Amino acid sequence: MRSILHVDMDAFYASVEQHDRPELRGLPVIVGGGSGRGVVAAASYEVRRYGVHSAMPTRMALERCPQAIVVTPRMGRYREVSEQVFSVFNEVTPLVEGLSLDEAFLDVTGSIGLFGAPTAIAAAIKRRIREQTGLAASVGVSHNKLLAKIASDLEKPDGLCVIAPGDVQRILDPLPIRRLSGIGAKTAAKLEDCDLHTFGQLREAPDAVLWPLFGRYTQRIRERASGIDERPVVADWQEKQISAEETFETDLRQRDELRTELARLADKVGIRLRAKALLTATVTIKVRRKDFTTYTRSRSFRPPTQDTGTVLEIARELLDAWLAEQPRAAVRLLGVGLSSLSPAAQLDLFAAPPMGPGKTSVAHPPARATARIDPTLDQIRERFGAAAVTRGSALERPTKEDGFTDVPRRR
């Protein structure tokens, strides 16, 4: 039988802010956008008692808790702390499956001989994280991923909960179905309309009730409600995608404005790409209109690159093609993503001729001389801060108020 841990940092972003700024400790803290369209990225436990939770509009959160303090996210800092946390995980086992910056599954089956019982390993991880970061983590311990994740949530914050094989039914049966991963709010509402409110009721429900809701997944849902889960912990060492996106306070319509924002986003992903010593062979843009309809456009190419200029050129071509289809569309969100990632050391392996007809990938020109500027800009930012230098393509364009006739500035 396997021994699985689920480690979940408590109110991670908010806890980092309260740790770094002692004056915020004990106060209701919201990490997120403070504009009219901002959303809550994280909520401290002090503000959660007012019904504030992540993904809630900041406006609504402040209506529930007017005294809450809104803090702008610092993703670079959160990634730095996350690396410390994951280094603790990797001290214990190589089988670490990261779910996000602050959450992971660990298979410690092979570590018991070195570090003791799973509960002892869980306690040691909590202690090491506290020593390394000053933050609290909740850990669930069980024999599969589903139960470990449920356990980590049962005694938050700063909890350590074990679901032993003999206790599964006793612990799970009374739990509300909304705690079962894979059951969304709409599905939960439909189950509750059928008078199914708990794991136990879901587990014992007849096919006649469940099949109309889940179809061929009915047996899987019943197994999950019974605590059955055969999924292994999969160590994922290779990053799949690097992306950056921004939701605008005011919808953008002007092509030049959108291209300026695109340049900022391309710069962000380019910095992260080089920091991780990776190359990209696919650029994707994401566009969300005012009505929340979302579009993606991608292009693959060879050889791979880490040149911001090349990424921006392809992203702009994709955006221009989309704008040609939807001129004057009101854009609410814009994003740039890089995928088909590979280690930078493999650059020479991909120096191949352009692909033939019928292929989805296309060749792009070799990285320009301007690519040599990227490492210099990265070094300046690392030493003096992200705002120390900005590419000309990412600068806000002047407005009529500045004595020029051009497109409006980003609001």
C-alpha cells in the first residue's frame, strides 16, 4: 500500500505578505487587483470569516469586509518562496507532483525506511517549511491522492490529518459532496436537488439517479465517493508552459494599444524563459472579448528560441490576424504563452531546415542581433528591479493631452 501526502500552504499569497510585512499580521488581507474588475487571488484567514474567498471580485469582497487591506500580488516573491517549499519536498522524495506554487502530492512510500512513518515525515515537512519560510502548511496523509487531498483540508490551517484505510467510510460518509474534487457547483446543485448531500449518500445512490448526471463516469464518481483512487503520483520535472496575461480595467479597442500591451506580456514571458534556461517552439496568444468569449491562436516554428523579439513578432502576427477577423472588438483580457519548451543547451539539436508542406510548424528567421540585448536587460532588472528598464515597444504611447495626436493610453 502506498503512502501519499498532500501538502497545501495555508492562504499562501496572503501569508507571504503577512510574513514579509509584520504590520499586516492578524489583519484581514486580500491579495489581488484593487480595480473595479480586480479579483481576489488569495484571502487571509482573518478575512475569510466574512465570506471572502479566492476568485471573488474584489469589489464584492470589500462590500463584505470594508476594512480589508488589498495588496497587489508579487508573483516573483511567491515563486521564490515556492522554490524553498519544493526544495523541502525534494529532500524527502523525488516523487513530487506539483499542482501549483503552493500545493503538491508526495509519494513517500520509498522514504519510510529513511525518515520513519508517514505521519513523522509529514510533521518534519511542516517543521522544515516553517523553519525555511516562516509559513504554515497543512498536510493530509493517506494511501491515495484523493484521500490525502481531502485530509489536508479537514484540519486547516496548520493541520496534519490522517485518513487510515480502516477509517475511510467513517470520515468520508458525512462530508458534503462539494468537498469531492470533480464535483463543480452546478453538478453539486443537481445532486442536492436529488436529495444527495453527502459522500455516503452519493456512494449508495442507484445508477438510475447518477447515470443521467454522469453517464459513463457514474462508476468512477461512486468509487471516488468511496475513497477509491488508483492514480499514481507523477513527478513532473519539465515545465509545460510559460504564460502571462492581463485583464484591463477598461476594454481596449485600438490596435496600437493592444500591440503595446502585447509587447509588455512578451517581455514578461521572455524574462521567465531565459531565467529557466529554456527555449520555446510555440507562441500562443489569448484574447478575451468584452462578452467573455475567449480565443487562442498559436504558431509553432523551428528552430526554438528564447529571443523576446522573435516571440513578440510572432505574437503580433497572430494578434493582427485575429484583429482582421474582428476589427474594433472590445478586448477585456490579453495573454501570451510559450510552450513546446526545451532546455537551452539543446539549441544546436534543433537547427534544422524548414519543415515541408503540410506541417503545422513554420520556420522563423534566426535570432536577430537584438537577441544579444536580452541578457543585458535581464541583468539590469535583476540588479535594479523589474522597472529599471523598459523596451521601447512596451512604452505607453503619448496622448493628445501630452500634445500629440495618437491612441489613448492604457487606463
